[in-house]
Amino acid sequence: MEPNIVEKPAFKAVGLPKEFDGDTRHQIPALWSSFGARFQEIRSRIGNHFFGLCTRADGKDRFAYAAAVETADLDDLPEGMQGYELAAQNYAVFTVTLTGEEPIGLELGRANRHIRNAWLPSSGYVIAMAPDFEYYDERFDPGTLTGEIDLYVPIRLSKARSERPEA
């Protein structure tokens, strides 16, 4: 699994947030169901794509996650929803094919472990202090939970790599 390295421009999103940990992460699909029933309340939506934003992780298996959609502005937020401004950022973008043979959380967990344990240590990059996210568009079927999604991992050059002279 090799990524595309991209610079994503700044963007805004509005989403339904919730805190999770290792014992509650199986509840993420319920968050998406709640968001799916309400995302039409977001008046300034842009496009027909969605984000699973991981906005904060504590390194101890607790994280803040939001089912979200891109927006033109952060005005007039629906009750219980939160606005997010994501700065321009370099990302390693991994395309993951979800088969539906296992729960989506297991498939995404396996991909994330590969990224962090196999790809990242040999890549010359480190994780940047920015949200990471899942990107869902027309390649993904929410009814069957199958298709392709992109995992956006915020990166920056590792200190060792950035200090190497160019050949």
C-alpha cells in the first residue's frame, strides 16, 4: 500500500462529534447513522463527499472523531454539531478498498496499523500535528459499506531526512 503525497488546501467542515476509546470505537457506525439523518441541516455543504475527522488523540486509545461534510462557512451550525477549520497540510493519501467481508472498523484498523507500523517508519516522514481523516465519495457505497475510501495522514519530513544534503 503506497500513498500519494499531496498538499491539501485549507478547508472547512461541519460535523457531529463524539469521544471514543478502544471500548467504544465500535459505536462509530451509530454516529454516522445519526449524522446521516441530520447532515441536510447543514446549509452551506459543498459537494457530495464526507469526512471521518479524527481531531484529537491522546496516545492512550482515546480520540475525538466527527462524521462531517465540507462547508463554505461555519455560520449557523446545527444544534450539537461543531465547525472545523483545517489548515493547508501535506498528507500521505492511502486508498483502501473495503470489501464488506469484515466490519469496516476492522478493515480500517488494519490499514491504519500498516500505515503507522510499516510504511511510516521507512518513509522519511513523521506524523504532523493536524487532524487525519477518512474521505468518502462516490467510490464508497454506504449501504453495503464497500468500495474505496482515502485515508489522509498528515505528514512532515522527519528531521533526519530534512537535514540530509541533496545528492
